[in-house]
Amino acid sequence: MANAIDSKTKRDKLASRREPYWSPLQKGVVAGRKLTINRGEFRLKFDQGV
């Protein structure tokens, strides 16, 4: 299930965890937000087969 990470308000409500929260951007591309106690970071994943 995708989590809403498209706004700061929604991201602020997510709990810290080791694995990123993934959200689709477009076909073949997803963005991930990894939250830790001190910081957060974004990651992108691309599907080369699309």
C-alpha cells in the first residue's frame, strides 16, 4: 500500500522506520521517504522495464 508523502503535513504524521515509505510518481517511478529520529531523506526507484 502506498503512503501519502506528497505534502509536508502528511510526511510529518508518518512514524520513523528503517524502510522508506514509497509513493508512485508516474508509471515506472516511485519516490521514497525514509524517516529517522534526526532526519529524513528521499530516494527514487526506476523500473527499467517500463
